[in-house]
Amino acid sequence: QAVVAPSDVLAANPSRYLGIKKAVPPMDPPPPRRVVFLDVDGVLCCSRSLTLDFEDGDQSFVFDTEGHVSYPIQRSCLKALRRIIVEGDAVIVVSSTWRLFAGMRNFLIRALQEEGIDVSARVCGDTPDAEANDPSPRVLAQNKHPSFSGDCKEALPPTSPHIPGRGAEVRSWLSLQEPPIDRFVILDDSHLQSFAHAGLSEHLVVTTMADGLTEELADLAIGVLNGKLLPTRQRLPARASSTMDIIHECPEVVTAES
């Protein structure tokens, strides 16, 4: 058997014998943690839905075949939402009161699935229920995405003041996440005062009951997820108007710090 000289062994395995560390390939950066807070009435269900302005079997709507919800969800709004999720690389947190009623929430999930949204990967939970002054662990933990963490019981302290409504619910959910959420957008047709009180107006894309979530508003939502925050009004109107109206009044768009 041939004898291998020490110099040959050293030449073949320098890192082993000289303590030289091999270069470690860089790890891929973690996926972005981006969230869409989703209202339903006025976002996915607009005036035609609520006034039952359609014929039986109208293909422009998704109907609840289980009979829990008497009015349908509009497909064009679902399509716009799906584009936000895909192009914005985001997950959904349900902020609508639909989250509080099992039949309504289940219909929403079925409608998202019918539009081709992978709900197991893209729906990661619901905001807590501030109206009940209750952290609602069921709401926070249900369908919770593995990339999100936090103690459900800390969502809303028992001493939290009863102001804030939906803005506080969104803030409470965000406060639980570690590391913090990178970017988020809120889709809602109302609650402007509540969101303003919570300091969330720049993340709020306001829809209208007349049209719901349009492709134009979807573009704005994707922009928010990419760091382009929205202008806010100095004085809030008594009734919500579309974010497009606010843009027209105040065309400057504030870019988030990177």
C-alpha cells in the first residue's frame, strides 16, 4: 500500500488541517411579511350585492350555497383582491365583522378559494374583537400562518379604552407580530375616524359601497405594499369617500422610508 506524504494530505484538505473555514453560501432573505387587512361589505360586496340587483345564477357573483349569507360577493372585486395578494406578495387578515360569524367567514373563505386564492397559505387569521373588549384568542389563532407569532391573550388589555374600534383592532394585531410586519394595507369603506385615531390613514385604501374594490384601487393597494403611503386629509368627511377622491384632492404620494 502506497504511503501518502503529509504534504499531499495537507494539499488535498487544507481546511481540515489548517483550520481554514470554508465559505458558507449566503442564506436567502426571509420572505416579506406583508399583510392586507380585509373588510368585506363595501369592498367585496357592493351595492348590487346588497340591493339584490341581479338575476338568479348571475355569473358575476359568488353565492353562498349553504344559505348563511343572503347576498353574494362580486367576482370582479375578488379578482382585484387576488391581484393585490399576488403582485404585493401578501397574506390576508380578516378585519370585517364577517370574521365574528362562522357561516359568514366560511362563505368568505370559499369565495376566496373559488377565485384561486390558496387560503391555507394566504389567510393567516383575523383581527381581535375590540367591540367586545375581548382578545378573542379563537379569532387570532384560527388559521394562523406559521410565519406569524404572538400571544393572543395580549391582543387587547382589559383596561384598553373603548374608542377605537377597527383601527385599534388592526393596531392590536400588528402589535403581536415579532418581528414586525414589513408592509401592510387596509381595505375598508368606512371607519375613517377610527383608522385616523390609530395613525393608520396612510395605509388605508378607501373603497365605496357603489363599486367596491376596483382595479384602480388595487393598484393603489399594491403601491402601499411596496412602500408608497397615501396622502391623508386634514379634516375627515362625515361619510367615507373613495381613496381616489383623496388622491385627486392631494396628489402628492408620500414614499415610506426604506
